[in-house]
Amino acid sequence: MTKDEERELREQLARLQQEHRDLLARLQQEHRDLDAAISALQHSPGSDLLQVQRLKKRKLYLRDRISYIEDQLTPDIIA
């Protein structure tokens, strides 16, 4: 592998990692927003329980995606 090819691979990796960090930030913000929405719905009289359950399900999905992306960004350490 030439130095140029190696440099190009490092640049591609850096771009991919930045895209993952950007996605992670968006998902974390959506997760926080859902948390606030769920809390507001639960504390309002006559709230739609089905809607609350759907929001909670979406929040769990986001938590799984966040965990997956965090794992992708964290290098494996072989002990």
C-alpha cells in the first residue's frame, strides 16, 4: 500500500467517524426530546396511553441505536 493510499484510507476513516458522531448527536437529542415529551404526556390529564407507549418504544429503539454507534466509535481493546 502506498503512502497516498494509506493517507486516503485514514481520511475516509476520519470522515466516517465524524458522520457517526454527528448521527450520534442527533439521536441523543431526539432521545432527550422524546423523554421530555413522554414526561409531559404522562403528567397531563387524559393523556393517550397508546401514544405514550409508542413514544417509549421509539425511545428504546433510539437507545439501542445510540449504543450500537457508541460501540462502533469505541476501539476494541484486546486485553
